[in-house]
Amino acid sequence: MQDSIVTGKSLAGIGRRLSLGEFVARYGLVIIFLVLIVALAIASPNFRDPANLINILMQNSIIGIVSCGMLLMIILGGFDLSVGAVGATTSVIAAVVILKVSIPAGFLAALLVGLAIGALNGFIIAKIGINPFVTTLGTQVLFTGLLFASTNAQPVYGLPESVTFIGLGKIGVVPVATLIFAAVIAATFCVLRFTTLGHYIYAVGGNKEACYLAGIDVDRVTIVTYALGGLAAAIAGLVLLGQTNIGQPASATNWPLQAIGAVVVGGVPLTGGSGGVGRAVLGVFLLGTIANSLNQLGVSPYWQPAITGAVILIAVGLDAYQRKRKGGD
């Protein structure tokens, strides 16, 4: 069931097993990404500047962390529109607790709140039977409203400078935010590849009714998966707090669509049951590289969302066409 970009097979081995059309269908997005990188590196000295490449890694780490959690929920057959509200809420809670108690207490509080909100989403979906769209849209509005009411929509200032280490710090030349993203990638890969929970996530996303008949506790799998999605959003909220050093209630509003877009552009179907973390990461960096290149080329910021949206539609359309054609063969 699992879909991975990197297989470890030689190109010759792949060629013996796959036709040209199958090879392009499976690895076309990787080829497009590599061609894009090479073309931009040749065309723009600023793009290939090491500082800019590090900047791309740092800029896309937050949405990458969110996308890893979103990937789990999409494979399960759902998604989460509340990840932005979770990120904003946890960053503000962390800021408040840091000011009143300590940095470790603030981080722990944020992670627990993210887990709790995600578990609440999963409970409503699994036990009450409300679909993921309505559930997560409702919790997004609920927690955004509670956050604004409790803070009067005012940012939380005055955090210690050391908080910025997780958002802006570096170990050598590698941003700490990127290292956190890498750790989340590794954790997501291990969950999907090596754990019973990961196998159940694929199974439930592929055929929920069959899982019920097989005795799998679908409700528990759903709750745990959404809790992990909330945890990923909370981690991203902490990295955001580290980059701004401000608990901002109005932040992270675009996270849900960015994360869903990255996962889908990477080739993971919204129907559930298949996908891999490599594809989600590819989608994150493909969209991030496009955004960076548009800035490098001086494209108007008014046009950039339109171009990004067109890329998402083309990628999803091609994927849908390939799946339909494959199903008709």
C-alpha cells in the first residue's frame, strides 16, 4: 500500500520492470523537480547562492511539519482544516506559559494542547460521525474565536531571546527548524512503515468497512491519527514562535490549504489508502521552490498565488487522469 519515491533500485532494474509511460507516471514529478532546480540554478546566480538554498529549507520547514501530520490524515481518508488554528493557539499558549513559568513548560503545554485538539477532532469524527470537513472547520472557527476572545486579538510579547533558537538558530550551517522538520519526516516514515498503527492507517483509508469486519478498532485509529496531526501542527506552532518571538493569534491562517496542497501536489490522492512521506516532502519543496523562484524573478506578489494555484490544479489533474487511465486499462 505504501507509496515511496526512493526505492533503492537501480535505473536499469526499474527499466526492466516499467514501461516508459509507467516510469514517467511514477517518477515524473521527481524529474520535473530536478529539472526545475537545475534550470533555476543555471538561470539565476541568486537562486544557487548557498544562503538562498538554506533560506528555502528554513522557509518551508514549518509547512513541511504541518504537511507530515496532514499526510497521515489524508492517507486515513480525511484531512484537517483546523491545523492553522492549532498552530496559532499553541504558539500563544506556549508564549503565555513561558512568560509565567518557563520555556520547557511552555513547550510541553503547547504539545499537549495540540494533541488534545487533534484527539478531539478524531473523537468527533469517529464517535459522533460528523465528516472531517465539517468537524475540522468547526474546531478551526471555535478555537480561533476562543483565542481571539481570550487575548483580545493582541500578540504576546516579551519572550526570552533564547526562544528564537528553534526557529532561527543554526547548528553549523543547517537551520534548527530544518532539523526539526527532518526529525518529523523520520518519525512519520517510521510510523507508516514499521508500526501497526501505520498499517492500520493505510487499511482504514483503503476500506473502512473491511477494517470493521476484520476487527480493527477503526475509531481508535482515527482518534490517534488526528491526535498526531494536531501534534505536528503544535510543533510547527512552536517553530513559528521561535521565528517571530511573538505569540500571534492571527497567524497560520493559510496552513491548512498549503499543507493539503503540498501533499496532493506530491501525488498523494485525497481518496486515502496510499501515499508516502517522500511524496509529501517533494510537494512541499516543489511549491516552496516555485515560490522562491518567482521572488527571484521579480514576479508580482499578486500573480504568485495564481501561479501556485495553477501548479496545484495541473498536478492534481494529471494525477487524476493517470489514475483514471490506469483503472480503465
